[in-house]
Amino acid sequence: MMTFHSPTYGDQTFDQMIDGIVDFVAVDAGKGYSLMVGSDSEMNTTTHFITAIVLHRHGAGAKYYWSEMQKPRYATLRERIWQEAIFSISVAKSIVEELAKREVESHNIEIHVDIGEQGPTRALIQEITGYVRGNGFAVHIKPQSCAASAVADRLT
């Protein structure tokens, strides 16, 4: 069972995080919302992954949660970036399923991947963004991928 951390609410279960998302939206249901999921990783003797869930109330702030896990070292940057995308999609799918059970609309869920036109990850853009879209999510890359390249990156 994954634990999610929040600077506002502390450590939470997945269900508690979903409750927080539902409550945050209910406070001002007339506003627009975006729910962003992104992952980042750092390698040492193991690979440390952070997945960030950011709920942005357009024009009126945001809340975020994150989860972390350790995995063995990955042989290549490509494998590590793919795993980040897989973790993000997995969490996003779980959120969609839980919100549907509660009869709450999924609010513009976006997957943010830590790849961009500059640097070694540019070769992965087409395949990773295609994979994310194929799983039914909008995708953002650097510099528009704040959940991965700002929030998760800051926590790794």
C-alpha cells in the first residue's frame, strides 16, 4: 500500500488523498481544475522515484501529494524515463477509477513527463508521449511539465 505525503495533510493513504482531492474541488466547484501527475527519479546505489499529484484550482492555488519508492539501479536513462511514465500513468489510472466509484468527474488529468526538446531525453519524446496518449491522458513535456520537472524533481 502506497503512502502519500502532503505538506498540508501529512501522511495519507490513497483513499485519504482522494478524499482530499474531492474536498478541495467541492470548496469551489465553479472553478476550473487540472489534476497533474508526474514522476522523477534519481540514481545512487538504487533508483529513488517520486510521483507527484498536483491539483490546481485555476487562478486560486493548488495542493499536492507525493509518493516515493526505491527500485534497483536502471541500466539506461531510457529505462528510467519509461519507468517514471509507467508510475505516473498507474497512479493516474487509480485516481480515475476511485473518482468514478465516487461518481466524481476526473478533472482534466494530465501526465507530466520529465523529458524535453533539449538534452538526451529528446529522443524519447515521440514514444513516451504516444504511450501516455494511448493510455487516454493528455501529456506535457518540459517546460510545461511542472508536476514532474518542478514538484517531483524538487522532492527527489
